[in-house]
Amino acid sequence: MSKLFLFATIRIKPEYFEQARAALEGLMPPTLAEAGCHVFSAFQSQDQDNTLHLFECFDDMDALNAHYATDYTKEVFTAYEEWLAAPVEVTKLSAISPTTSAQFGV
């Protein structure tokens, strides 16, 4: 079965950028400890101010939905409602070959 890969673009209001970045960093350790989570990486855009990106890999939609249901994820999502400059853009992907999955160790 192919894993579920996600790429999210998060545009933050400038006055909330540091809070949003810190909240995302705090979300990373518990998310990585979840069953079904293989990758949960955050990046700051080099060409767009106040923009963060997430790259994630979960076993499947059930594992992702379990992540969304945790209290710590809900807390960050609630805070982000005020911090967002635009809706979060999420792209869901699946690997087209075992080579792609192997690159991420999943």
C-alpha cells in the first residue's frame, strides 16, 4: 500500500509569524511519535515572506485523521485561525513507485 504524502503551504500574518513558527515546532515531536506518522517536517519559504511549508508522510487517511483529532493538533489549528493570512493549501500525494517511497524510508 502506498503511503500518504502531504505538502502544506501556510501563509501567516506578519505580526504572528514567530508565534506560528514556534507552535509548529512544538507540534512536531508529538506528531512524529504518533502511530502512522513517518515524516513531519517544517520549512520556511525562501522566496515568500511569512510563509511556512509542511512536508508530511502518514500511513493513510486514517492515520492523518487520527492526527487531526489529537488535542495538541486542535489547539494549534485553533490558534492558526487568527494567525493565517490565507487559507492553508494542502496537496495530498501518493508515491508512483517503490523508489519514491524508499527515498523517504517508508
